[in-house]
Amino acid sequence: MAEATRDPFVESRHLGAAVIAGPEGVRHAWGDPERVILPRSAVKMIQALPLVVSGAADAAGLGPEHLALACASHQGAEMHTRRVADWLAALGLSEADLRCGPQWPADRAARDALIRAEAAPSQLHNNCSGKHAGMLTLARHLGAGPEYHLPDHPVQVACREAFEAVTGAPSPGYGIDGCALPNFAGRLDRIAQAMAWFATAQTRDDAESRAAARLVAAMTAHPELVAGEGRACTDLMRAGGGRVAVKTGAEGVFTAILPEAGLGVALKIADGATRAADCAVTALLVRLGALSAEDPAVAARLEAPIRNRRGDTVGHIRPAPDLRA
């Protein structure tokens, strides 16, 4: 899927699998398309479907920024934490009602501010706090209990039903994610088809499809909220100019939604390397015409430089040649 060079040698290779799918099925695949994976945060838009379909989002007055945060793995920057805090306050809730756990922010300014203040990070800084705020909103709407993170809670039952509906198959099980939620497993090809279902949502008029189209529109309208400055999701969506919604997940997972082409993409890097997932998904999106290889943010991931301690470029992270054909 990707290789690391220390010119002129290929020093490392990242193996994995990738699928490009349309609503009718697989269009192109590399590796094992039937591999069962934990998609991690790459399917947050699926987990957000019940929030919108149930009417909870509209009842709470949520707008596109809230929906983007519900799909986000954010940096914990002030623009993220402030919005999540305000969202919770509007519900009459607080950071203490979250169940995601605290996390040091990846945003340098936010992290440095905490260090200077000798303060600890809160759950608002957790990269999944927007998703959890969405689940609290749904739990309130359903009149369910506060432990929304438990697998048998109505919120998680609704998330599993949504996942199985859009992937078209029962999930074989789940693992507990880093933010304490169940993460439902599925085949890579079916996850790619689910992304294609999102990509074609605007062509249908059922409640689920209207919800999917709203989530995709929120992600592409607010890429800075889905991830943050310098992150692949944000940079690639900006480079795509609204033509593609992308979402990373831990352990080398990436998904992409291409509404104009009606296509979905899902990939998994076997060793979990983010550097390989960023590179491979960029190559696939250039291949599909959703991104231009000339865009600086795209080029930076298509041929990501490896530098030594002096700052000299001594190699690159490059996609496998088959991905670029």
C-alpha cells in the first residue's frame, strides 16, 4: 500500500487492503477486500446517523458545525473544545457527563497552555468529545440513561443497527474503542459500500439518506472541525473543495465519500501505520479525480518527505505504484 524510501533504497513496506465501491458493489480492490476490520473512527458518520434520523439533532437545534463535530476526531484546539462545551451547556449538561475520558490535546497551542497553567486535560480535549456530545443529545432525546457508552444502551443499539443497515450485514462483534465506546466490526468491502451509500444519499429521499447527506455536507463545509490544522482529513477535504469527505481512524484505517462520482473508499493498513494510510488514501483520491496531485497539501502526502535531524530530505513515504495507476 505504501513504502518508505531512504533513497535510493526501499527501507520499509506497509501492507494492507483497499476497496473502491459503488452502491452496487466493489469496483476495484487491492489485498483482501473481505477482511474483517474494526473501522475505529473512520465510520463516525455512521455512528452519527441515529442522532439525525431520530430527530434529536433538530430537537436540540443542532447545526452543521455540531454535526461536523459529531463526525470528528478533533485536535482538542480551542475551536473544538469551546464548541463542545457550549453544546453541552445548551443541553443543561457539562464535561462531567461525557464518558470518553480525558486526553492531552494534539493541538500544540492548547497543549502548551495546559502545561503553562499546570493544568490537566479534560474530557473536552478528547478527540471524540463531539461524537460523545452527539450521543448525549440522542440519549436525552430517547429518555435513556446517562451511561450511553455501554454496549446495551439504546444509543449503542441504535448505532449498531445503523452500522449493520448501511454495511448490509450483521456485525460479527465489537471491540471497545479508545473513547470507551463499542466499535463494531465489518468487512472492508462492505464498509466501502457503506461509504458509497453515503455518496449517493442526495439521490434518495428517505429519512436515513437525508440524514446521511446532511452529515456529508457538514463534514465538507467544516473540515477544520472534523480534524484540525495540519491533519490529513482537514487538508484533503479543503483540497477537494467539497468534492470529497474523508475520515481517518486509528490503526491505519481511512474512509472516503465521493458524492459526484457516487463512490466510497475504505482502506486498512495491516501494521496500523497512519503515515501509510494518509499516503494511500491520497493516492486513491488522486486516481479517482477527487484531488489534484499538484495541490500542495496533496503533494505533501503523496510524496511525504523523510528528513534527518538536520532537516535534509533523505527519503519519502510513497504509495505503491498500483494505487497510482
